[in-house]
Amino acid sequence: MKKFTLLFLVLSFIIGTAFAQNSDNKWAIGLGPGLYQNLEKNELGFLGEFYVSRYLSPSFDLMLKHEMGFNDDGTDFGNPLLNLRFKFYNGSILSENASVQPYLFAGPGYMWDNLKDGVNFNAGVGSKFPISDNTSLYLEAAYIKGIDGTRHINNVLTDVVDDHIKVSGIIEFAIGKAKDSDGDGVPDRKDECPDTPPGVQVDEKGCPLDRDGDGVPDYKDDCPDEPGSPQLNGCPDRDGDGIADKDDDCPDVPGLAKFNGCPDTDEDGVPDPKDKCPDTPKGCPVDENGCPLDSDGDGVIDCQDRCPTEPGSVDNDGCPDWETIQIPNILFDFDKSTLRPEGKEELDKLVDKLQSSKEYEIEVGGHTDSTGPERYNMGLSEKRAQAVVKYLLTKGINNAYVSSNYYGESKPEVENNSRANRQLNRRVEFEVLKIRK
């Protein structure tokens, strides 16, 4: 028995130098020794395993296995099995290239044991340890369900079921040729450049040669022996302006292609040698001398002038100054949205100022006190704001420059704790009121 086990181990490791299963090599064979424990007899025996497996996906392999148990009396049992192996090293749970690659397996079988035969099953856990590209070591443990059989116990033929547990070490050898899509002699699994064109020389990683190390492969490099820029097909650019030195009128000073490689520091479209205003802010339109335009002559250049066709002040970014005016709140009676006489009087004064102005901007906000439901007050505040807006529109104010908001009881002017305070909260405020003369 010991001679058989030793022979089995030596054979396993000799053959194991040849093959190992992976996504390139779909088929594999595995063999190896092990130990098993007969749970019924509490006896230890030697185990021999052989299987053929088929790679199904990153997560699953299918295995046709045969296990033989040996004890001091010779062959104890035989058990072919059809197992499905679930791999944790599937690229989602663990890396497919992990150094330790655990898995689970289970499946049905057919056992010969104790003068009987029948269907059984096994289940277990194991781990793969890659040895080389072609060889892997598998260590696994499993439970093997026995079958109904008979055995002489104290000279009496007795019905028994011998269940087993086992541990084994398996060398697995892959069979098949690795895929090499681009035909460069480097298998896809190792090829970092799997789409290399046919006939191109590659290195051990499957990538095209690059003699000058500039990142441009030799077959695309116009200057294969001189480091250069990938954007310039591998040719050098000393000043780094994106223009190959051979095409650059200023090869030692970064410049622009439209100026044949010469600079335009302020990027105004006039090269520095011709620019009388070399510090023009970027993006500003300039004249033929490179100086920024000032169309309205107010001392604020057009690109910084918010009103480039209308003279204004420097402090106001070239626009005429705005004037903010104040007007008292327009108050309303309880539960009313009708303008009072004194409110109309204030609005008439405002209309006079607006009509004498060149430009204006108005935004009003309607409010209520806290009496009544919140939803009702929101609608009432909207009506009050609209009452002011409509009155201004009837006086000729342009509605394009008038807007309104409404807030219900959410923004009181004062606390709603007295009749006088509630009167102050029934109002329309001018949130924005500006004119330009």
C-alpha cells in the first residue's frame, strides 16, 4: 500500500510540470493522493483521485472524478463522481490571479463498497495554489456519503453504511492551447496589447517595440531613434509648444501654430513682436496694434465693460450708475387686496420717478398677518402683490421690468401680537426698486 501511494505522488508531480487549467486552457486533468476516515469503522485509509474537468465560466468548472480508497485489506471502495466546482476567484469576489484561490464543490456519484453499489454524493471545500502558468496544486477536504451495504461483524453479515471524510492534495494539469488573438506569440491572458497589428515586433508583454522609449511604438514613430511627442508622431519639440522643431520658427520659445511657433503672450491674436499692448487681458478684442477696444470711450475696455456702447463710470463697470429709491410699504385692510387711497398716492409718486428715468427695475412682495388659514393667506398675499403690479401697469409702467412674489404670513414685519402690528404686516413691500437716470 505504501509503495502504491509513493508511486502515485511521484507520478503526480512529474506529470504536473506540464499543464494547469485556466480560461485559456479549458480542459484539465487532476490526480493526487489523500487520506480518508471511515466514520463507521473509525479507520484511516489512503485515497487516490483522478479527474477530468472542464472550464465553464469564471465561477464554475465541471469535474468528472474517480476516487479509490485503500486500506490494509486492499481496495476499500471505488467512487466515480460528477462535481460542480464554484470558484471564489472569479474576478468578482477574489481576483482570478489571487495567490490563494478557494472554492466549493459538490455532486452525485456511484459507489462500490461493502459488496454493494449505488448512488451517493459528496460535498467539500478546497483551495487552489498556482504553481506555474500550466500547473496548480489543489488542497481539499470533503464529506463522502456512503451507500447501504453489508459486512461481516463478529462473523455475522451486518447491514452497514460507511460514510467518509477525506483530505487530498491534487495536481491539476491544463490541456489546450492558449488563445493569441493578434498572433504575436504572446497568449491573450498575458498580452497587455492584445490588438497589435500583424507583423509588428513585440516584447515579452506582447506590446510593440519602442526603441527610444517615448511611448510611440516604432512602427508609428517618424523618429524611432530620438525621443519625441506622441502628438508629433514621436518627433521632438524642444519648447513643448506642440509644433515639431522642424516646423517651429521659434523652436526654443513656446508659441502658437498660427504664428509658426512664435508666442502671443496675452493671446490677443497679435504676436508679441507686433503687439503694442502685450498685457491685454485674455479674451479681450483688440485692434491691429494689439490694444484692447473701448467702443464708448469711457476708459473701460469693452471686454470689461458691462455697457460697451454706453459711456459709464469705472466704478460701475462702464455702465451708468443705478439709484436705489425707497418707498413706504403699501398697507391693506383686513382680508382685503384693494388699494387704499394713501397707497395709490404713494404709487403715483413712484410712477412720476419711473417715467422720468431711462431704466428701472421693480420687484414687489405680498404679505398678510397671521389671522386665518395659512393656505388662504398665501392666496391673499398674491392678490395684494398683483394689485400693486396692475396699478403700476395701468399707469404705463412696462411689465417687462416689474415682477412680484408672495409669502402669505411667513415673513411678518413685526410680531402678530396686536391689532397695530397686524396692520403693519398686511402689506406689499418693494424688494427691488432701482432707477437709472
